[in-house]
Amino acid sequence: MIDIHTHILPMIDDGPTLIQESLEMCRIAVNDGIKKIIATPHVQNGMDDLDENKVLEKIRMLNQLLKQEGLDLVIFPGAEVHLNDRLLDTDILRESSILTINEGKKYILLEFPFQSVPPETEQIIFKLKSMGFTPILPHLERNYRIQRNPNMVVRYVEMGAILQVTAQSIVGDFDAVPLKCVLWMLINNLVHVIASDAHSPIARPPILSKAVKVVSEMLGEEAAKKMVFDHPRMILEGLPFST
């Protein structure tokens, strides 16, 4: 499996504070059957500023430790970019390749506020698509406004955005509201990718298999496989997205 959304790098954002925690998260991922992970630290959210060299250096360090430990896992670069009107400035995305998944300048992970939906959302999605970027919208099932009107995501998908939900939402680890919302998205065939959004080895571990089991029982094994392997592979490799 491929996990495209994680906060696994130490001392970068609200993920692990120690490299030992990062390594433990990697062990959990390997035991769960995850072979590739994209590290997506928060950027442009008013708290975390992007330091491309720092992110890449921590990825190199972690990959080296994984080899030393004999763990069959590879970490790739990316970012979780806060959705705001700065993204309408083309230079923001052109100046740093790490803002996109695996430095490919094809896919960008956009973080919504949890309490609202920015009024310029559709404009930003349209602009990104016109520039050749495909936006990935993570954990919208946990967004307060979308929980009350999940039909909003239909328009985003129609515009070409990729919908990524959190594994823990699917298995009910948060509460009943995101669970109800994510099940509605799954039943209506709106979900493209399942990711862990892992932040720690205990409370938010990189585990996908439990969610895959739920989706397999709901939609079939082939549909579940697409969400944790086929679609993530297209994103990681910068290939044209198809369902």
C-alpha cells in the first residue's frame, strides 16, 4: 500500500518530536503492509513555514535509518498546503517543487480549515487545474460545514479534484459525525484515496488495513485496492489520474 498523507517527519510541524517516534511510525506502517509513504508537513497555515532543504534533509535521514533497520519502506517528499488565495499567485507554486507530491509539479495536497470552506475554493481548484496541477482534498469528512452539506464535494470532484479521506474516519476512531459523512462519500463513489494522516505512533498511527477491510466489505476488494494502491501510485509517480 501507499500512504500519500502523513506527518511523519520529526520536529517539522505537529507530527513527532523525536526521530525515534518517526521510526516507530515507520515500523507500524511496514507491519500494516505499507511500502511507500509521502511525508506531507503543514505549510502556509500561518504557523509552519516551508523550509525545503530542511524537509528533504529529514527525509534523507529517515530513509537512511530505514535502510539501517532493514525496514522495507521508502519516504517521499510532499506537503499539506493550507488552502488560501495566495495559491492564485502562480509564483507560489512555481518557486518550490516540494509543495507538490514527490516534487512532480502535478499533484498538490490542499488543506481546508476544519470549521469552514473558503469562499474562493472553486476558484482555486479551477486555477490549479488550468495551471496543470491536480488538487487533492484531504479529510473533508472532518470539515464542520461539509459534514452538514456533503453534497458540496460533488462539485469539487466534478471539477477534477481528488478526494482523500482519513482511514481513522472510516473505522469510527473519531466520532459518529465524520463516520456518517465518510460513509456517505464512499457509498456515492466520491472517494479516490484513503490515507492515514498519521501524526504519532499511538493516537494517530499510519494504519490503512482496517479501513481497507471496511471498504472492501462495502464496495468490494477492487475498489478498496484502488484507494490505497492504484490511485496513490498515479499520484506518487505523477501519472495522469484515472478512475
